[in-house]
Amino acid sequence: MGFNDLVFPFHQATRWSERPAGPGVIKGTVLHHAVATNFAAVRATFQSPTATTSAHYGVWDVSVEQYVHDWHEAWANGSDWHNAHCVSIEHVNSTAAWPYPLAANTLVTGARLVAAIHRFYGCGRPEHGVNVWKHKEVADPKWATECPGAYFENNLKWYIGNAQHYYDTQDYDSDPPFKIFDWPGTGGSGDVWTGGSSGGNSSGGSLDMRYMVKTQAHGWLPEVLNLTDYAGWQDSPITDVAMSFWLGESSTGSMWYQVHLLGGGWLPPVTGYNTADHNNGYAGMGNGQPIDAIRAYINSPQGNRVVAYRVAPVGQGYYDWQRDDETTNGQDGYAGAFGVKIGKLQAHITAY
């Protein structure tokens, strides 16, 4: 029982259909998040007499269970082709509410399962957009969805990188080579999966910047990776900031950052990345007081790298980029303007 033979505890779902006959019918996998926090809730949904959906597998922490046999179609993807030719995997969330975070263990176990399915059925090495898809990418517009959610998407390249590792090695008990982040303050460690000594990441060795903000109207918002988006929402004033970067497990770099309070002064620098750690996990008062400036600095393990960051005042466009805490070439040493509330933040690592 396990990844090598794809035999896991089975709990028959109410809804399924016959797959097309013939060899090679399974072509890949489709990734979902469960909007549930345990297996019991997933089973209750799929085994209900009035159920309208199902999936082949569920993943939670380090465990896997099955609801629809692989040789049957699950009612999962909102796409006739992907229902007929793919195996669908539900990932159990850490919290069943937006932004639907997932524990690091759950994402690593999911990557192992993807690799095992692709090996077992000859689907080929897992590649996003080739033989691995997000639910939202394949669903018919009438079944439009955001599944598997922003948090999963921010971790997708690491997830695929880990799946490729397990596909290549077939060593499903080994630690993952690519770091997966827990969602801080929602049941995980607030840190990272600590297994794996090979380091690196799936972006070819580049440094990646992760950051998130808390606003007056929304609380903590989803994590942003590099310049894939901005941190902030609906121009609600930002009150707290968390920032982190990584190259791999072998990384020896460090980072500090701090914020300036609207109508106040600079708070002490912090070095952590954990919204549950009110001393060193984020920069801000934690009481809803807006900030008007941010300052950050990295000691890069790659040498000549800096953190480039910029902010936009509430209701306005971005100020110029700031690099580390430099004060040359017209830079102020920080991003922002004293007395002006911040509504958006962007950050990434760049060459000096």
C-alpha cells in the first residue's frame, strides 16, 4: 500500500462515470483544493446522496485516501476531456476560508502522489500545462472557479519541482529538494518544510522574494511571490508587513526590514517571517496603525544582489524603486513618504 502501487484507504464517492476504454487513457493530473480541513469533511461531501462532485484522491498532511477508482471518471474538473483523461487530487486546506492556505506537508505529499500517478500510468514527467493542470485552467467558463487558490499558485513551481524530483528518483520517502512554505499563523509552523539538503529552487537558482501585508480592512492578505502581483487590496491602508527571501536549504543569506509608523517613527528591524510571531515575525504594531514607509536590506548568498521594493500611496501610483537601504542616485534609503499612508507594496531580488 502506498505510492508505488497506488493503493490507499478507499471511501467510495457517490458520483462517478466510466472512463473511455483502452490503454494510455490517463494522460495527467488536475490539482484542486478541498475547501475542507480534514478527510471527514471531504468524505461527507463526496459521499452525500445529493453530491454533485467527486475526486479520485484526497491529500492531507502525510496521508492519502481515495474516493473514485482510477479506472473511473471523477466528477471533478468542469471539463469532459480532463474528467475522462486525468486523475484529480484534492488537497485539504489548513483553514476552510479565504485565502485557503495549505500546510507544507500536504503540498509535499501531493507532489509525491502526482509523481506516482505519472509513473504508474506512463503520463510522463510532470510538467505544468502539459500533463498537470490547475482546476481553474481546465474548467468550462460556466463552471468558472479560482481553485486551487492563490496560496497553491504561489507554491506551484516548488510543487511541480518536487513532483519532478519524485518522478525522477522514485524515492517517495526522501525529503523534498524544493522548499514549501507553511502559511504563517494558520496552523502550520509559520516557517518552512525543513527537509532536503540539495537546496536550489525551480527557477534556476534565482533568489525569490515572498512578502505579505496586513491592511486595516482585510487583515493579513495572501502571500505574493516576486512581481507576480502586489501586496495590498482595495487601497486599504497597510498596517503590517512580512518579508522573506530564499535560495535553497544551503542558503546562508539574511534579511532585515522595518516600517515607519504614520505620525510616529521607525520601529526596530525584524528578521523573521511569521505573522504569529509578534516580536520578530513581521514589521508593524499589530494594532491597525497605518505605516508610511518601509526599509529593507538583504545580505545575499549570491553576492551582488539587492532587494528592490516600491510602494504606492493609497489611491495613487507607485513611487520609484528603492534598492536595499541605499541613499545614492536620488534614493531616500526607504520606500514611502512620511505622512502618506501606503496602499500597495511590490518587492523582488535583483542584481546590483
